[in-house]
Amino acid sequence: MTVEDHPDEDPRRAERDAILRALGPVVNGIAATFGPVCEVVLHDYRRPAASVVAVAGEVTGRTVGGAMSEIGMRVLARGDDADDELNYVTRTGTGRTLKSSTMVLRDSAGTVFGALCVNVDVTEVGRVQSLLAALAGAGGPSPDTPVTTFGDDIDSVVDSLLDAHLPHDRSWAGLERPRRLALFRALDERGVFAVRRAIEQVAARLGISRASAYSYLSQARTAAGPGPHPTSEGAHP
């Protein structure tokens, strides 16, 4: 059971709601300052599948009521130990290059409950840099920039993470037990199982039963040793 299921049990609900409301003008102000290449997204992590509560700009096509990205899942997995992630570079599925920052939101108790995210499309800047580098005889940009799935549908984000961690040359049936546990551990570390019904989605994709998926998740967490693990109704039978 989660606070999301019984919001009245959250003693800081009003405080968190007030912080989110206060940041509304900030979202619009930052986006207006940087223009059409900028997108600002405000997330409420109490609702992972519909975390977007405000958005300005259209860099990734996010809309209010949309799901968090895998970056948000990573923050969610770290819980109150999460830090701001500033000035990192990623790519969208369509090949756009983004320079982004994710700033976590905390209440007065230090509990992480959301994030303010800024995405700046630097694709054209990168092309100019590549042209100048070619003229100067220098190397081009790194091809290792990670691809991030942005979308309003949480299922597509979970599918993307699963595709990224399931070996391309092996099916689930062809994986040895250690690699199966490693797959569940990797997904867990990235916050996948903090999303409601993600365990069922992963089980369906792998062609295994819900009970088997819970068993592998439990074994993966046991093998990982003591420490915080992302939890929600989606991670418990």
C-alpha cells in the first residue's frame, strides 16, 4: 500500500502541493527565457504513471498527465538519496540531442517527491560543431550519447528500459539464471518496479508468470544485499 492510495495519510501533502503550485510560473518563465529550443517539465513523483503536472515548450512532446521518463525512474529508485543531475547530454528516439538538468524537489523533511526538469535542444548546435570540427580536422561528437525515451505513456518507457537491458542476441529462455537475476536487478536499480503494474508488464514481455517475475525480483534483491530498494504496489505481490 502506498501514500498514493491513501493521500490523507501523507502529513506533508499540502506542503508538497504548495511547492508544485509555486513552481508553475517558474516553468513558464524558464521556457520563455530560452525560447523554442527549451522545454521545462514539472514532475510529481507521487504519481509515476502521470507525473507531469506542468510543462512549457515542445522539445520532447510531453503533455500534462504524461508519465515520467527513465531519468525520473532513476531518481525515484534512489529515493531520498537522489541528487540533482545537471547539464547532462542525452538523445531522443528521433535523434535529437538534448542538454538537460533534473533538479529534485524535497519537502521540509527532506523527502524527494518530484523534480523540475529542463531540456534544451542542442541538435543544431552539435551540427555546427561537427562542421567546424571537420573543417579543423578534429573528431566529431561522441556516438555514445545515451538514448532516452520520453513519452506520455509509462508502458513505452518500461518497454524501452527492458529492451535496453535484455541482451539482443538472447531470449529470456536462452538466459542462464545469473543473467536473469542481473536483468531484474538492473531494472530494479532504475526504478522500473516502483511503477504500478510494471511487474506484470515485464512478466508479459518475458513470457513468464507474474509469480515467477516476483520470485526473480526477490532473488535479485537478496543477491544485491541490504540497502534501499524502490518500492510501490507495483513491486509487491
